[in-house]
Amino acid sequence: MQHWRPPRWIQGTGPVGGNAQTLWPAVFSRHGAKPAPRLSVRRDRWPTPDGDFIDVDWLAELPAPDAPLLIMFHGLEGSSRSHYAQAFGHWARREGWGFAVPHFRGCSGELNRLPRSYHSGDYVEAGWVLDQFAHAHPHGPRLAVGVSLGGNVLLRWVQEAGHSASQVVRAVAAVSSPLDLAAVGESISQGFNRLMYARMFLTSLKAKALAKLDHHPGLYDADAVRRARGFYEYDNLVTAPLHGFADTDDYWARCSAGPRLGGLVGVPALVLNARNDPFIPAACLPRADQVSSWVTLWQPGQGGHVGFPGGAWPGHVGELPEAVGTWLATHLA
């Protein structure tokens, strides 16, 4: 996928191509070369140490006890129903692997209990979740993939865990992750990105934030939340204060995985970013001389944001899990 190219009907290295390669797979494409039904899953609810809960969706088909388990950390406001989660799940099922999606708090269809939610650098939560998987699936190897926000969280966990990460997973992959949160926050708040992507994400985030006021009155200024038009404002009002950061700048600086990739050790890490991602500027992507030997960079010229459509019209998203899953599988031996 380092040299991946889209099919002729959706090519384009610039903004138009990047947006098409992002939006088309999310809305119209299939999970593989042949249409497949939505994954059948079973749900577990794990109580957290602070009195909240994490909902985990597993493939309903149980693999062999010693089969690999692929754990996916989804993107901002995503879930096990997201197109990329479905695509990875179908790939894992065909390979005979287990597959599980732990939902960030508030993303499983039910508002979580506590004021806190989730954020781009929630590596403590990710570490706790991965430890639970180690207990739940002790006989087979475990691998993890994070998509967009989930990939940044996963990389931050590896960076903090160091060599102890290898006791939990064999390898990790981050797909279309916002490695420089300040650069991405600025990019997504401008022009078409603001009208399309920022509006979509903020509509969902603000609805949840306002719903929490019914259970936690006075948590923040409801009118200010409604007025927020960008991530900088929203994170200053909600994300930063709820999760122990001084402000948006402090949050973005402490949680960006990109500047810390030079110190990443412990497990092999694949970092995949298309250079025409609509809201992750290519200029902010890490160079090979800025990352440790544990990191593999794939930066194809096209692909969009968690897009990478393949095949004849109307296309499918099977090439992304095939490439990433195959890379992860090389670290099972």
C-alpha cells in the first residue's frame, strides 16, 4: 500500500481526489469485491475502574482459542458499524481470526455515565482496555489497529508503554491518524473541510455534550457549546477541561503522537497516511528520519481519509484491511 493507486474512476492526487476517495467509500462502497452482509456481533459490557463502562463488540463467530485476535480502536464518533470496522471485521473472519471493537465512551449507542468522554490521547484508557483483552484472549496472539483518532490513541499507548507493550500485543497499525493535532485542527476548520467534516463531527459531539448536562448540570456552558464552530473552540470548552488539560493548546500538544514517533519502541508499528487526506496535511506527516526503527511509514500519494477504494465501480474497501492485516500477520511468527 506504500505505492497504492486507486482505480481509474476515482483517481486524483489533489483536494477533489482526496475528498472523493474519502466520501465515496464511507457512503457507497462495499466491504469487499463481493457484497457482504453487516457483521453479526455479540456485545460485552466491561465495567471500568471509575464506575463507568466500555462496550465491546466481538465477531459472533468464535475463532479457535489460539487464533490471532485483531482489536480495533475506531475513529472519532465511530463504532463497530463504521464502514472501515466492517471491512476489517470481514477480513478477519475470512482469515479465521477473532475481531473486536472496544467502543470509546459514549460511542456504542448509549451515553456513558461519567462527565468524561474520550479524546485523542486517551492512552491510559487504551492500556486498560488492552489489558482486558489479554485476560479475555490469553491463548492466541493479539494485534491492534487504530483508525484516525483511534490510531493516534494507540500510538500514544505504545509510546508510553515502551517495551512492556510487547506483553500485550505483537504489533500495531495506525490508519489515517491525526499525528499533529494542531495542524489537523487548523486544516479541518477551514473551507470545505469545515462545512463537511467539522460540521459532521461537531454535530454529533455537541449533541452528546449537551445531553450530558441532563445528568451533570453545570458541567460547561451549554450556549457556548452550541455556538462552537470549530474544534479549537469545542476542545477548549469540553474536551480539555473534562480530561485534565489546561486548554486546547495543552491538549493537542500533549496528545499528538507524531512528534514522539522517534522514541517509539516495544512493538512494530505501521503508520499509514495518504498524502491527499483532505484534513491531515501532507506537510505535517513524519519523515523516515524522524521515526524510530520500530516504525514503518506508508504514505501513498492517494487514498483520502480512511478511504483507499478499490475495484470496479462502485468500488470496495477491501484493499485497506488486506494490506494492513497482511502486514500485521507478518509479526505473528
